[in-house]
Amino acid sequence: MAEYQSITSRKINNRIFSRILYFFPIQLVFLHIKRNHILLLFWLLLFLYITGNLGVGFGIDTLFLAPIYMGEISYFSYMIMGFSLGGFIMAFHIYSYILFSRDFKFLATLSRPFLKFCLNNMLIPVLFIGLFIYQIFKFLSIEELIPTLKILGYIISLMLGLFVFYMLSILYFIKFNKNVFVISGKTEIYYDDLGNNKVKESNFIKTKKNSRVNVDKNTWRVDTYMSSLYSINLARNTDHYEKELIQKVFTQNHINASIFELVLIVSFLLIGLLRDISWFNIPAGASIFLLFTLLIMLFSVFYSWFKGWTLTLLILGAVGFNYLSNKWDLFQFRNYAYGINYEYKPRYNHESLYNIQNNGSSINNALKENIEILNNWSHKNKTITKPKMVFINTSGGGLRSALWTVHVLSYLDSITNNQLFQKTHLITGASGGMIGASFYREEYLNNNIDSVDPNYTIMKHKVSKDLLNPLAFSIATTDMIYRFKSFNDGNYSYTKDRGWFFEKKLVDNLGCFKDKRLFDYKTPEYQSHIPMMIFSPSVVNDGRRLLISPQNITFLCHLDTTIFGNNIAYENLEYKSLFKNNNPLNLRVTSAIRMNATFPYILPMVLLPTEPKIEVMDAGLRDNLGLSTSVSYIENFKHWIYKHTSGIVIIQIRDKERKTTMKDKQSGSLLSKLFTPLTNVYKNFLKIQDYKHDEILNNLKKSYNGDIHYIEFALKEGSSDEISMSWHLTSKDKKQIYEQLYTEENQKSVEKVSNLLLH
């Protein structure tokens, strides 16, 4: 008896274990892991994004956790996020259903089989939603400093958006989703009787002996499934159902799902095409959900049509597109600098560059013109004692550098009675730092600093506004397709892309630079009303630096040819001389700023009208601080500077400290060691620039007889590592940047600037 009870108990335990193991949601997860690697890759990316394990340095996590719509975090922005997440989850269900439904024949016998499948396929989405809500709550409370009650409102808005999309989907699939009973016209009792051998043959569809359809082959075992949120049923046996009938059910469901997919794809493309309208500029995180949705649905549609040939055809299509892009201009998507003429194409070769750089009359005229600018600076700063001449170098680093630069400049001007900018002659640098410096100079030119914004709060608020959202939105929402749209700038026409969106958003955020050209700054710089500014984007093709200024600065590009002769390799190119026939001074200042801040992949490289074609990108690739430009300028006019000033003050505004930390590269995983040569180059290239800068400053000290004062303002390493190098800043990021000016090292620098400029 005891043995019988033991056997019975084991059978019951085995049955319970079996029904748990072969529970439909669990089996679907196993099947995803076995076959559905493409979808799992999308989920993995999303999990990594929201947890800050991927792209956090560029602020990708903020796109999801603190979505921005119409310029602010709002309930509506979270509702849009929820709606978009619902679209992605539904795409996940549709693709999974098309891929797996024939492995689960019992689905065809259920009412609304697709909706039942979605319910059982929710394990991964539910895990994601739960983690997403937790990450949102943590991020908003810690990084954005938002009250708990408001955060709960945002989370409710997220779930509301998700619910709305699900309800729309359910209404569609309730109407069009059919099972074997609807398609066959037979009742459930009929098939139950058939299973009990009371009905021997179906009069609706007869099985064909040579049918190519075999839904029995390689079916996946399922014992139990969720029939609703609150009930679990046993899976129905389907051996007595006609195979062709089950096949017909799945085919009909797949067609309905594909129609739903096509509607969503068209809607997604329309959002991209209408993104000129501010209402259609949805949060970038939502657009990433939609991009993933689009990719899944396209793959799903292809799979519905081509089955096992899908991946092969997609690879062939990608190879073919790549080939066509190399042959036809139609497939070559270029970004342009707005305002210049692209019809005329100057030669870009050694002989042409040699002639430009060694044009004696151009060099002499440039030197004379800059002496006049220096004399105007001297007249402006005429006092009993000789003034100090200030050179400002500001580093790249996204919005953190832009805000840090404005914060430092405004503070130094406030404690020196505006003597800082009064005595500044030249500003150079890269990326975000030059955005901040350009904005500060523009406000200084327009007399908006003291009169309109005495505490600089408005200025800091403007420069720290989000720029990442429109860029990410542009990348995600069919940037390639949208490039077929164009706009006119005077007599010239250019295509629209995320470069155009970046400039538009920059103008909107800052409230200045609209329709401003390089020539608008020629006279103010010449008269020394404002400091000179030189942009120096890097030429991708050969690594040279393109020096952009409204003034003539050919002397900065000239080298003594007595040693190398005609074989000398010029590092610097003057923009005005190279493009003298392309209306160079008509260049939008926002385009000059953008070229100087074109971080790879975030912004498109800018094509310039030469033959052969060249493209330019971020100045930080060659000189993240622009120090080499400043020192070269000083070297050319060191005698004038020595005679008319009491010394040089070089102020560097850096987004990172100049500290060298050693890491043991012998430790780490095998995979990390494999990539060590590449990661070392990437991580150390700014340090390499620092080593070169130290050498340049040392040589300047030897060649210049006057006083040279070097002053540095830097974000501390711990802080700058936490603040992402992106075009988005959180409330916590801004707070940290403001506090950094009061560190011991930076306060010593403040005191040094004050002593030099006021005494």
C-alpha cells in the first residue's frame, strides 16, 4: 500500500512538474532562445539601454527614462512612450506568431488564437515593463530630482499609452482573428465527437494524401496554457483535426497580422516625413521603439513571403544596395555646409594646396590685417599699464562642455567687471565647448549679458537645453528616406537630414544665430568688439585641419619650405582661400559650429565642394582644445604681443582633468585583451593630445620672451565621468557642473584670473 501511494505521489509530482515545464509561456521562452535570436537581440539592446549598460556615455538611457516632447518631460511624453512600446511588443508578438504558430497546432482550436498567443508570449515583455518602470522611478528621482507623486503620474501615463495601443490592437484582431470552428463552419462539439471516433470523416475538407503541408512534423509540446489572465487550461489534442484546415487558420491569421504590420509601417514612415511639424517630433526613445518595430515588421513581412530564404535575400539586398551606393549618386546621401556654393569645385591636391599656402601676397595681406585687429584690441584695452592678452581654449564634450564653458566665462566676467572678454583676443576649441563660447560671444555682441541676464541664468538654461532628442529622432525615423526632401538657402538648395535638424534646434534653443553668416562677424572681430574665433574641423580624408574664420588667416597655414621644399605636408588649410570662389563668407555660422562638433555617427560628416570630394568632422579628432591654433597665432605676432602687452594668459576650459591614470592591461578577460590595441588608441588619444600640448607650451615658453600664464578650469574626473558626453543633460548633471566651479583647484584658478586681469 505504501509503495502504491509512493508511486501515485511520484506520478502526481511528475504531472505537476510536467505541466509547469510544458506551460506555454515557458515553452515560448525556450523556443525564442533556440530559434528567435534576432528578436532577442532587440530585447537585449533595450534591456541594456534602460539599465545604463549600453550607450550611457552618450545619454541613450535618458531617451527612454526621461522622454522629451515639445521641449519638456511631460505626462504626454510618457504616454507616447507607452504607445510606442505597445507597438514594439505587438510587433514582437506578430513576428513570433508567424514564426512559431505552426509549432502549436492547438492554437487553431482556440477562440481568437492570436490574442491567446499574445497573452502567453508576454513573459519577456512583462519583465521588461517591470524593469522599465523601476528604472524610470530611480532615474527621475535621482537624476532629474522630480517629486515622487509626479513620477507616479508619469508611470501611469506610460501604462495608459501602452493600454491604448493594446486596446486598438485587440479591437482589430477580435474582428478578424478566426479559428477552425469559424473557418470550417463546424461546432466545437462536432470536433469533440470526431476525436471520440463518433464522426469518422470531415465533410468540409478531405485530407489529401500527397499534401505538402505537414503541421504534425516537429511540433512543440505544450500541456497547459493561459486562456485568460486568471485561468490556465489544458492544451487541446488536435490529432483529429484536418491538417489543411489548421493550415488555413494559420495562413488567415498571418495575412491579418501582415495587414496590421503594413498599416503600422506606413504610419511610422508618415511620422518621419511629417517631422517638420513640431507635433510629430515624438520623444527619441519612442522613435527608437518605433525603429525596432519597423525592423521587426519588415523582417516579419519578408518571412511571411519568403520563409527560409528571408535572411539570404536580406543579405543580398544589403550587398546590392551597397554596390549601387558606390555607383549611383541617388544612393549616396551627403550632408552639406549651408550657405556656400557647391557648383564650383576647387582642386584638392598637393600642387593646389601648395600654391594656396605659399601665396606671398595673401600671407602679407593677412598679416597686415591681423596687425590692424591687434591694434584695435590694444586701443580698446588702453590703460596706464600694459594689459594682459587672453587666449581661451575650450574642449569638446557635448552639452556638458557647452554649459561648463558658459558657466566659467560668465563667472570670470562677473568677478573681473567684464575684463575677461574685454581682454580676450582669440577663442579656439572643439565641439560643445565652442558652442558655449560662440553663444556667450553672441550674447556679448548683442549686449544681452548685463542688461537682460545679469545673473546669467537665462543663458545657462538656454545652452543646456536638450539637443539629443531631435538627433536621435532623426536617426530613428527614416533619416535616409527624409533626405529626399530639400530646402533653399538663398540661391542654393540642400537636402534635409539630422544636420539640418541639429542647426534648427540649436537656433531654437539659444534664441540666436538665425540667418547669421560668417560675414556678419568680420567687422565686429576686425574692430575688436568681440574676440576672434577660429573653428578647426578635421578633414576625414587626410587628417588635416580646416581653419574657418571670417578674417584672413593664411599665415596660420604657411610653413617654411626651405627644408622639405615642395614635398612639405601642410597640416592646416584656410577655408576662405580654398573656397574663395564658393561664396565662403556666406556660410551659416551654425554650419561652422556643426562642422566643428560633428561627432561620428551622431551627426553626419559634412561634404565640402572639392575635387576629389572631402568630408570634415569634429575638431576634437585633431586638437580638442585648439591650443595649437592659439600658439601658432602667438608665434606669428609674438613681437607685437611682447611690445604691447604685459603678458599672455592662456585659459583652458576642460571637461576632464589632465590626470594620467595607469591600468594593468595584463589583467582582464580574454575578450577584453583581444580588443586592447583598439580600446587603448580610443581611450588614450586625448591623453596623447595633452602630451603634445605640453610640448607645444614648453616650446612657446622658450621662444617668447614675455610672461606666459597658463590657467585651467576642469570638471573633476569623478564628476565628468558621471556626466554623459552627449547632447542631453539631466537636472543632476547641471547641478554637478555648477558646483564644480567651487572646487579647491578651480577656485585657485579663479583667484589667479582675478589677480592677473584686475591688478
